[in-house]
Amino acid sequence: MNPVPDTLGRESTQAALIAALREVHGVRARLERWTADPLMKRGKHRVVRYEIHARVPEPPHVRRCHWVGKFYERDEVGLRVARILGELARTNCGVRGGFVIPTVLAYEASCRLLLLTYQPGESVISAIAQNGAMVLSAIGRALAALHTTSVRPDLIASPLAVLEDLRQRISELRARFPFERDLLRQILDKLERQTPDGPATPSFLHGDFGPSQLLWQSGRLVILDFDKYARGDPAFDLGNLLIQFRRIALRKPGKLPEFAPLRGAILEAYRHWSPHDPELDRRVAWHEQVALVRKIHFLAYDLTRRQGADALRERQAEANRLLAQLRTPGAGADVLRGSRPGLAGRSRHGREPHFDTHAT
């Protein structure tokens, strides 16, 4: 048997699996054996795949199942994610969008373990390399369906909250990259002036929609990891997705199609499956540049994993490459130029406010 994760001992893990098995298949279900393999070795949450061999009352009586277990540091977060996945499953957004999400099997509060069905699939990056147009269209369609679901989270991601978070990050980046202080100040000024108002009705947001949360499974998408879900501007998810593709294109030239056509294909599919939104392009450009700055900050300051000197130098080099993208057309800056400022970028008297980026 493979060793269990150090997050939970063998006996506690087995007890949680038995409880979940009985919840799914009834009290007569019996767990015969199981194995555990880590799926995610870094990040805030431990993720494990379980192979379950069980005997159940209904035929076929011997079942072999694959489950995913995700451990949470806080009980309320695990419960919140379980609840939102259940709400999404009760809508038709997956059918409309041509995607699937893992099904919640059980949540074991004693060990803060969320158990889900395992969804196999290949990397969406590999799928794009083989069937680019089909996969890009599927991504746009899936995201449009997710944004128009009837599920309405309590958590709000407003442009003002996004901007407030960005001010602190830019302040720290100006200290880390003193030769780019002026550029970063100009970027912040521009983003403050042109903060979009957002749509009249906020949409469901995935909150971290990107290639690492997507799989390609027999002609449809699998969408994973809804931990950062919220309600807000659909451009938030689009900007985050597009900058992650841009980063991959820079890191691994030739692994993806050229970025500009890729970006266009996703947005075209998204517009086709979404209600008309004449301001979408401008808001996506704003969120792309915000996502780019956030990614630079992550590379410069992420200390959540052990890294050798070579890895640190690599991340520093990538942060520098992405900093150069802030001057590059297509990263959002050129689209932002000349667009009208949103209400958040004006004072009550019509003057643009000044913000101290060194304030905490």
C-alpha cells in the first residue's frame, strides 16, 4: 500500500473513506482496500487521489472507484467549497457549457477532508497543441456558461477590491525592482484612472480560471479547483486565463499557437455564447494587466515552496521577462490607452485621485 499523506494518518484516512463510502452506497458498503497517491505536492492545500476497492449492496457488487481528497486548513472553507460545487451540480451550466466538474461525495469535518469524484483527462495545453480551434472554442463556451449560471455566491470580487490589493503588490515590487519604479508607478496610475465600473449584474466567477485548473476529456473540458469562487466581473476570469496563456507562450515558445490568435479565438467563442457586452474588451484588457502584475509579484515573493538557487534565479528571470511585457502591446496596456475612466478612477469633483503606494 502506498504511504498516506502526512496530513492525515492511515487509520483516520481509512475511517473517513469508510464513512464516505457508506454515505454514497449505504451502511452495508464495505471498504476492502485502498491506496493513496499525491496529486499536488505544493500549494496551500494537499490533494490526494484514492483508489478504492469496495463491496456494495447494488450490482456490480465489487466496485473499484477513484476519488480525490482535498484537505483544508479551515473547516468553513471546505464546507463552503462543498456547498458551491453542490449548487453548481444542480444547474444545467455544465450541459450548456460542455464541461464537467467533480461531484462531491462527502465532507469529513473531523479531518477537513473534501472527497470528490476523480476526473481523468489530458493537459489542456497538450490538447490545444493537437486540436487548437476546438479546444479554444470549448474554453470560451465553458467559461460563458459558468458566468451565466444562476448560482450567486456571497463573496464579491469588485474592481475596487482588486485595485486595493494591487496597490500593495506594486509598492512591494517597486522595492524589489528599483530600476522599474517609474514603470510600475505609471502602470498603477493608469489602472487607477481607468478602473472599470463592472457589469450591472455581477456574475459567478471561478476565481482562478487557468490551464492548471482545466483538463481535456473526450472532447469536453473538466473544470477543477473552485476554492476562489466569487461574484463579480466576468472579465476577471478572462484576464487571469489570458495572462496565464501568455506566460506559457513566453516560457515555452512553440508549445502553444501564437498568443494573439489564441486570445482572439477564446474571446470570440466567449462572446458567441454570452449576452452582448460592448464594454467587455476594455474590461478584459484592464484585468489582463492586473493579472500580469499579480503574476510578477507571485514570482518575486512566493515563499510557499522550497527552492534551490537555480530555481530562484529562474523565477527572477521570468519576473523580469514579464516586467518587460508591461511595455509590450498585447499585454493590456495598449488596449487600455485612451479608454474612458470608470467611476472608481475619479473623485467626486472629476479630478483623478493620488494614491500613496507605500501606504499599508
